[in-house]
Amino acid sequence: MSKSSEFFIYLIERYAAYKKTSADKILAFWDELDLTDFIYDMYEIYHCERLQNAFDDIDSLIAERIKVTGQLV
């Protein structure tokens, strides 16, 4: 398994704990918003900074996507 894949699993599990939900639900939500691949591709940035910074960025991405698409959470 690649380092980026390992980190993505770690990231989604930690983000799910932060949001008090399951990784499965987070992944489904990111898929619904078409953000999963984008977040996965952010490995180079996310893995070298504080995890809370990644969470804050992901929250911003979600908010922007919901604003643009008009999708409800």
C-alpha cells in the first residue's frame, strides 16, 4: 500500500472521530460531494502539516461545495 493510501485511511479515520461519526459515513459524504479524489490528492500538503489544518481545509471544501451545488448536509 502506498504512503498516500495509508495516510488517506488515517486521515479519514481521524476526521470521522473528529466529527463523531464513522469513516464509512464520511467517505460516502465526500463521494456524494465529489471531494474524495481531491482530498486524496492533497496528500503532499496534508501529511506534513498539523492534522487540524487538514480538517479545517476539508471543512472549507465541504462548505464551498455545498454552497456551489446547493446541496444540504
